[in-house]
Amino acid sequence: MTEDSSIAVGIVGLGGIGHHHAEQFEAHDSTLVGGMDINESAREDFAEKFSVKTYADADALFDRVDAVLITTPNRFHEEYAVAALEAGLDVLLEKPLAHTLESAERIATAASDAEGFCMVGFNNRFLNPVEVINGYQQTGRFGDLTHIEANYVRQRGIPGRGSWFTSKEVSGGGSLIDIGVHAIDLALYVLDFPTVTEVSAATRSQFGASDEYAAIAEWGKDSGPEGFDVDDSASAFIRTDDGPTISLEVAWATNRPDSNEFIIRGTDAGARFDRKNQTLTLYEASTIGKQHLATTEIETRSLNTHRAEQAYFFDHVARGEQPDRNTVEQALVVQRVIDAVYRSSEEGRAIQLSSP
């Protein structure tokens, strides 16, 4: 720790998400002391905006900090996360865990051997409606959960063809690994991470690779189809050993309306959660008095999820305790499902998964 007991933190990867994380620091007892990026322009922009020293070498940054946030493109997660863990630092690593399952497994091994800890950036878990859902589930209001419909669908929203997001070599995939990872994680989180036994899926690349791709708003600079070799949508059905199932719909681009709905079905009650609007509705039935259906709108406070995620991370850094949420082990389960979705689509069959 620094002399004033504030946590000294650095950021590796000084692009848009790195800037976003840096902007949240003022809400915490932490001090942003530097950033690292291999791109000189990114270093200069970050240094000017946040008035901190920036580095082209990660080791130089690691020598000055207690903890590090890693916000690089997926392919470089392993390189910097493993180096930071080996340097004894605590790590908050943006989702997904890595660009491939093999790389994710190496990060998990490094984390298990490390003095510090690694937490993975599934920020949507910190949404207040998600906390309410988990609270009701723990008190038994839903009964036994049976199925979750998990949707993260954009009618149009490919994040800049030609950027690292649309390069399989750098990202590891497209819509599934970028936004589908959140849908998979939230569904498994609500189900308390049961063992996944089977995944049957199809991924598609129907829009991003086309010269005729049309959108009225762009998520970043569009360089055309030559820079696109990943999926732009995916559908999957996921079975678990305890019985609950998950149906998954993910898309950067598709001819249907946007959807951020999670439909939760239980034996005693169900719920509809809209991730984007942070709205939550409960659905129940009863024979009390007379047979009836009950629909309850739940209101919660809005929340900056990255700020809440950081607060949880910094609290555990300060106390020197391993976090019990957003763990590497959970992120590795999500990565295995992602890998199985891609394999199922490629091989045209359901993929059987066994315990690690």
C-alpha cells in the first residue's frame, strides 16, 4: 500500500474501457498511479487526461502498484494477467477470461498458485435487480428454478468492422464472446453455477461479412467486411446436471428487435429482468382466497455497475482476502460453455461436457 493507505492501482490497456474504469476511481479509496499500453498515442492520451505516468512496459508499472486492472484486447489477457499475478499483485481482469479455453486455463492455473487474487469483470452481476433475484432465490420464493431464457440481442450493433472485436485471432470470437459472455454468466450465476453437461448450438456470420451490411449507428469505425471473420449471432441450448436448462440468444446484428430480457422460470414463481432498463417483474400464482395470478413490479435504485464492481474489488484488496464472487473458477466455467458453443456449431452436434 502507499503511505496514505490508499490502494495504488494501475491500468493495462488504455483504450475506451480503460478510460471508463479510470473515470470511476474518484469514488474509491484508491489512487490511479499509472497506465500501460504498447501504443504510444494511447499512452499520451491517457497521461494527458488523467495526469499520471504511462509506460510501454508492464513490469515498470507493476513495480509501482498494489493492484492492476487489465482492459486489453482478449488475446493479451493471459500475458498481462499471469505477469501481474506472478508479481504478487491483485488483478481485476475484464471479461472474458481469455480469447481461447486453453489460454483461460493457463490464467486459472496462475491464479491458483498466486499470492494475490484475480477477479473477472462480469459487472452485470452487481445490478440491483440481479441482487434482488438472488435474494428471492435464496429465500425460496421461486421454488426450484427450471429454465432461464437469456437474451443479449442487438438489431444492429457490430463494434467496428476491422477493429480487434471482429478479428478472431485477437478476440477469439464475435458476438458470443463479446456480449454473449455476459448472458451466459448471468444465467449461470442465478442458477448458482451448476455443472454444465451438454451444449447444443449454432453460430452465424450473416451480416458483418457482407458488403450490404446496413446500420444507422456504428459502434466504432467501420472498415468493411474484409476485417470481419467472426460470428455476429449465436443460439444455444444448455443442460445442467441438476436439471435446469438455459436457452441463449445473442446477436450483434439480426433482423429482429433488440432484447436484453432474462426470463426466469421456477416452480413457485418466475421473473422477467431487462438488463438494459434494469427493470424486474415477478410472476406468481396462488389459490389463496380465489385462484389468481399476481404480477409485481420491483423498483430498485439505478447503479453504476463498474463502480460497484471496483468497490468490491478494492475492498478485498485492502483486506487481503480472496473474493467469493466473479472468481476465475466461475469465469472458466463460462469459457468452457463458450468453447462448447463454438465446437457444437462447427461440428454440427451437441457437445458433452464433463467436470474439470
